[in-house]
Amino acid sequence: MRSIRMILVAICALALATLAAHAASITGSNYVAKDLMSPCQEADNDSRWGAAAEVECEQYILGFVDAMAEVGALGPEAGICLPETNVADEVRWAYMRWIHTSYTKHIAMPAADALMATLKESFPCSAPQ
């Protein structure tokens, strides 16, 4: 029964995140790094809602990473080499560390810009010679 509740909570969280993203796309995105930081951090801090928060955070990250891969902005040519396993969790932790390096400055950035800066700084690779 508890598993069903967690699944329902995760589905509701995803639905709300999708609706918020759609509303932001209509009016212009105002989703800032602090907005993404909240569920990413909550995933580790809240035993009751942490699983739903982790889903929200990691789905945003995976969607971003997949979009970047689709347009060729990842890989050795782009200078960003992601880990081969556990990408969502590794990027989530890197994002939280990156935000805290200059918290006041970073939390106001657009979430996509902050995530891209995280990828560039945390997962660099050399371009092929």
C-alpha cells in the first residue's frame, strides 16, 4: 500500500511539474536555479516527500541532458562527458555542489543556464585530437 502511495505522489509531482513548465513556456520561462535546487535538495532531506522530490529533480535533469545530447551539445566534441552510469544522481549532486560554490549569485540564474554551467565544470573532457 505504501508503494502505491509513493507512486501516486510521484505521478502527481510529475503532473504538477509538467503543468508548471507548460505555464512557464506560455509566459516565458522564469524557472530559476533556486526552483530546481529545492526538489534536488529535498530529495535527501525529507523522508516523507523526498522520493517525489527526487523524481521531479532528476526528471528535469534527464530531460535537459537528453535534449543536449539530441542537439550534439554533449560528448568529447562539445567538451562535456557525462558518467556512463547513474547520470541523474551524479548530475544532481554536482548541481547542488555547483550552486553552493556561489549560492547568492547562482540561485537567481535560469535553471537551464545553471545546469549547463554545472555540466561544463563538473564533467569536462578533452576534444579529440
